[in-house]
Amino acid sequence: MASDVRRVTKESNVADMWIAGEHTGSDGDHLTVTDPATGDAIDEVPEAGTSGVDRAVQAASEAFTSWRSTDATERADLLRALADLLEEHRSDLVSSLVAEQGKPTLEANGEFAHFLAGLRYYAEAATKVRGSYQDLPSQFGRSYGLIVRRPFGVVGAIIPWNFPLTLLANKLGPALAAGNTVVAKPAETTPLTTLRVAELSAEAGLPAGVFNVVTGGPDTGAALVAHPDVRRIAFTGQTTTGQKIMETAGPALKHVSLELGGSDPTIVLPDADLGSAIRMIQIGRYWNCGQACLAPKRAFVHTGVYDDFVDQFVGRVGRYEPGPGTEKPEKPKLPIGPLHTPGQRDLLVAQLSDAVDRGAKVLVGGEVIDGPGNFFRPAVVVDVPADARLATEEVFGPVLPVWRVDDLDEAITRANDTTYGLGSSIWTTDASAIDRAMRELEAGVTWVNQLHYGYDEMPFGGTKMSGLGKEHGLEALEEYVETKSVVVGGLG
Ligand code: NAD
């Protein structure tokens, strides 16, 4: 490792993988992890490749036999113990998240709290996996049937860089609660906090091999998907990556959940509480520097309130002060971190330029900030043509296009004019408009007068090209077990 590389956490050698309850290095290639606020290297991790994945899957397979037979109350206790221990290490883990992901400390603390809540939710749920009973016709002698729920075995959990911890909890929590073992692969740019969590899981008492972490990029992810002993894949990331995963998982008949991209519409009607709509759309769009799957990414505002909305919204967005996640600007300035990579920033700039070339107007922001780090001024854009990239592609950064609409019919038609179907929202007090939004918006979630936020208690997942299956809620727990029918005869 280069001598100028500093380790994010001091207590441990986090830069190894975590396999079978041990730090596991590799003689192969290594990947550099950089701080998005400075561009400096902060650590290196191994590219696990096929051999690293194989070791981890073998460890998880060996651990499965006893983990599936471990009493559900004990699994619950261990998940709770893990959450409690992680809480004791909050400060280090949050700093590590800020350093590798780039988000402001306030937001990293928010993600950390959500992460623990997710683990604790599934600790509670571990004892709630229930089967059922069935009386059977008696033509072969008195019999009854049981429908039991069994874990799959090894789950491969593949995670992106935007919310490394919460998106881990969404998979690790239900998988372990239901009796599966896990091989997680964090994004190549955000592996460090996950590795430290895995290391602490041993201290919390999780048996070796129950939770393993391999590091690396797309090839390592692909090797995990292809491994014959991985029975279920839980993936969050881009739609195109989800399609590749389906190509491998399909012929092998693996169970998959795919949480993919989104381009959530938000509709604002004239009877809405405008102040609340503006505040929540602003938080939703610019949180995590606009790099959230669930976020209002296209605003359709009724002509009756359009001018007020745009005026006030632009004023608020102008208050953002891009800076390192470790710094907090003086009020009334608002903190916003860097984009995660130079590539993310280049893509956003290309999408914005395309809209401007086609006649869109940028009302605030939109500039790349010179100097180290991937900083960009949050923007609001109007007059965006319907075929511009800002309208047709997922925009993963702090830019909101706002369109004027004449009525709810137009708003719903334009909201649904996308290949995505992740989230959606409407701001109104009109019961019939709410009813239509619930029924007609093509999305996995519709929020009414609420922030786009993924609750642990509510199932969440996309329709159309935004994915398959659910995360969160007891519904997600169901996706980590398969049913098996047992017929009991010989009863006379
Ligand atoms: P990505 O698809 O590039 O990468 C996600 C993960 O998949 C990474 O760990 C990566 O190494 C791995 N990977 C890449 N290619 C692979 C392959 N061929 N086989 C297996 N694994 C592979 O996504 P990203 O750019 O890191 O994340 C941003 C995307 O994630 C956005 O589209 C965003 O909307 C989406 N996202 C969706 C949700 C949701 O819940 N629906 C939540 C967060 C992010």
C-alpha cells in the first residue's frame, strides 16, 4: 500500500476482506478508495475476484447449517447485540462514511440511525416468520399438511455507494433474521465502513461465516452472482446492472430482488400547503447531493402556483454551500457534499448541458466548482424539452427540472411518461386527486404530502424498469424464505 494512504479507522486493519470471521487479504489487484471531497486516496482494498468470492461463499455455506438451526430468538438477540455495539462505535463509523462517501456529517448520522433502525426492525421480525397448517382430504388415510418457511442458504448482497449502510441493512437484516448467511459486496468506492461493521459483528457474537464481506468492482459482483452455491441475490444499483444480473441469475434459477434506478415525479396542485411542498421537495431532491434513488427528480407544478413555487424554490436552493462533509456552513447557508466521483459529476454536467442546448434555462446553480473534490452547485432548471436527457434519464445529482402543467390529467400523464417506476408524490388536499394519484401513478410508492423516504415498516420496491421484489417491512422478510410443504400421514 502506498505510504501516503491513511486508514479511516485506527483500531483495525480494515483494508482486508472479512471472510469466515477473519481479516482476509489477497495477493491480487487492489483498488484505491478516495475521499470525494479532496480526491485523496484514503485506503486500498483487494479485488476479491472469483477466488475471493469462492472463499467467502464456502465460509457462508459452512456456517449456514448451524445458523439455520439457531433458535430465532438467538438470531434476534445477536442482531440486536450487533446494533447496540455499532451504536457504541457511532462516531468512528460515521466519520468513515463521510470520508469514503462524501456526505455531510449530519446526513451520515441520519443514515447511521436509519441503518441501526433497520437492523433492529429485523431483529424483532426474526421470531415472526410463520408457516401454516392445512387439513388434507382423507383418500390416502388421515393426513395433515404444514407449510413451513425455510431460508435459502447463502445470500449474495450487492450494494451501491450512495447509502452504503442503509442498503446493507435492508439485505443483511432480513437475510440473517430468516436464517440465511450472507456474502456482501459493497461498492468498490465505499467498502471501508462495511468492513468495519463486519469486523464488529464478530465482537457482537455473530458466528464466523454468517456475515462475510468481499471487496471489488463489477467482476467481483458478477462472480458472486454466478457462484453456484449462492441461492439468492439481493441487488441495489443501476437498471443496466440489474439486467446483467438477470442474465446470469435467470438460467441458474436464482431468486433475485432488484432495487434499481428511478426518476420519481412529484406533482404540486394549487390547494397544496406550498411551503411544506417546497421544503420537502427540496430536502428530497438535494439530500445526499441528489444521489438518492428515492427522490423527487421531476416536478410538475400546476400553473396556478407555478410562479410562486419556482420563485421560492430557487431562493432556497441558492442557499446551498457545497463543501466537505466534515464542515458545516454558517446559517442560513445549507450544507451539501461533493458528488461521489468525477464520473458522476461529468454525467450530470452532460445531462444539464444537453437540456441547455435544447433551450432549457438554469435559474440557479449548475456550475462545477474548481479545485479538489467533485463539487457542483445545486441547480433548478425550467423549460426542459420532454426529450432532453434531464427528462428521460435518471438524474443522480442535485438538479431539479420543474415543468408547468395545466391540470391533474396532464400531470399524471407526464409523470408516468418514463421507463422508471420507483417512487412518486403528490401535494394536495383534494381527496379525489389523492385517490387518482394512488391508483394512477405508476410507481412502487406514492407519498401524499410527504417526503420521499423509505420507512423500515413499509414495503418498498419499484415497478417497470425500477426493479423486482421488495425491501423493508415484513414483506421483505418473506423474500428471504421459501415455502416447503410437509405432509404428515400414518395417523390411522
Ligand atoms: P451500479 O449498478 O454501478 O453498482 C452497484 C453495485 O453493483 C456495486 O457494488 C458494483 O460493483 C456492482 N456491480 C457492477 N456491475 C456488476 C455486475 N455486472 N454484476 C454484479 N455486480 C455488479 O450502481 P451505482 O452507480 O453504484 O448506484 C447508483 C444506482 O443505484 C442508481 O441508479 C440508483 O437509483 C440505484 N439505487 C437504487 C435504489 C433502490 O432501492 N431502488 C437505492 C439506491 C440506489
